[in-house]
Amino acid sequence: MPEPSTKAEYVVGVDLGGTKILAGLFDGWLECIGTAKVSTKSQRGVESVVERIDRCVRDAVDEADLTMKQVAGVGIGAPGAVDFEAGNVIFAPNLDGWKDVPLKKELEKHLGLPVFVENDANIAVLGVHVAELKSKPRNVVGIFVGTGIGGGLIVNGELYSGFNHTAGEIGHMVIDVNGPKCGCGNKGCFEAVASRTAIFQRIKAGIKDGEKTLLTEMLGDGLEDLRSGDLRKAIRRGDKFIGKVVEQTAEYIGIGVANLVNILGPEVVVLGGGVMEALADEMTSVIIKTAKDHAMPGTIKGVEIIASKLGDNAGITGAAVLARRETK
Ligand SMILES: [Zn+2]
């Protein structure tokens, strides 16, 4: 745990996602003492999303029975390329119309507080690093598996964002050149074979080919409300097909880990995101074994590969860490 702040001040961490906005109020010991959640509704436009973030921050502060005057600053993780210095979101593919949005400036106008903006996966790995990794490793790779796959890199103890502020886009490293099409236009990207979206597509294709699964019994033939937790339930009830799909996905993630270990030589690889949160018990050992099978001899010796326990809170925790660091 970090040293408590002597100024007894609070900060708010915000996780801006494509479907929901999550805000958490954190005290000087980095304990979350109030949270709030609103839907993003990015189709209503940039200004509307900024207003919704504003409301979400105020709700989290109110939830903890505090006032805005007691808050030193707000950190926010945005889903896309972010220029941290300027506080601009350069491009966010999952937010309608978000191109060169001066989020820091706009939000500061609304909240009357200093605001700091970073990429969401960068911020999540920062949260895990500060709140969860006791050994304080100098080099960490964070892999967040959800609707897509995001990555965050800590190199020599610092967040690494690269030349165009886009480093860590590990979801788009190509794992299988003949693989399925990715949202970015390429084929066989990491997230096109190992994200929740990819898992669901493989399940639907399998059912079409006559595979039997308990999921159709649980959710109906369309599988409209399928969530990661349903996969875990099906596997625990002995669903062989879903077990196979999830195992194959874990193998793809293991190959991704091997590539990243070869390139970056981290001490720790942290796995997070909704899919890992639901399926860590089923996937982690397969990921480790596959990574060891595919990494260059010697590169992976002693490297820790672990599932984060912060779950959905990694984003708001990291955003709070950022706000505290910048307002000290
Ligand atoms: Zn891609």
C-alpha cells in the first residue's frame, strides 16, 4: 500500500468505457469508499458523455458523504489513444465521434478540479502495479481480456506509451495470419481470436455445425444474453464443448504472452478483464503452460504469470493512483 497523503485529501478515479462509466472515490490509503456507475450513451455526442462523467464523479463523492471541495483531483482512463500531456483523447473506436476530444479541458470546466487522462489499459496496469503487486516489479505487461483485448506496459518502473501514445495495443498483434477478421481490418489479431467476442463467435459457429452445449438450454438458441460467467457455469456442469472453446482461447492467450515475454522480458505478466475475472480458474494454468511452450528458451524463466484480483476495479484504482500522483 502507498503512504497515506499528509494532506488528508481524496481523489476520484474514473473508468470511461464504451457502455458504462464507473467512478470511485478513494481516500489517502487508496481505499475505495464510494462508487457510482452510469451508462455511457456515446451516441448522444461528446458533450453529453462529458456531462455524464461529471454526474458520475459527483455521485461517487456524494455516495461517500463528502463534498467536491474535499477532492484534490480526478484521474480518468479512456478507451483509445490518449495524449496524456495535453489531456486529449486522440481516437476512441468504441465511443461515437471521439476524435481529438480535449477531455481534460472540458471536464475541468465542469468539475472545477484538475483532471488527468490516460489510456484505460495503461491505467489498469498502473492500478494493479500499485495496489496489487507487492514486489513492485520494474517491468510489467498487463493483458485485459474483455470485449476486445487491451494492454498496458510498465517499462523501467514507468508507464510506456510510445511515440504516438499508442504503445501497448497488444490486442492487434497478429497471432494467426489466416484467422478471423478483426475490427481493425486485419486478420487473426490477438483480440480476433481470444477476446469474449471471439469466444462467442466460436461457440455460435460450433452450434451451427451441430455441437451440443448446455448454454442453449440455459439461454435459448440465440444466446443473446451470453456472459463470461455463463461459460464458467456451463464448464462446471460438465459442458465439454464450452470447455474446449475456453481451453483453445487460453492457448491463444498463452501464445500472446509468449510473444510479449520474448519482446519485453517483464518480471510479471498480469491477466485481467471480464473474461479472466470469470474464468481465471479454468484458463490460468493453460495460459502458463502454453506460454512456456512457445517462449524462447530462457526468456520466461522466473516470470510470474498471474490473474489480477482487482477485477473491474483495476481501472478506477489506477485512475485514482494517477490523480494522486499528479496532485501531490
Ligand atoms: Zn486488429
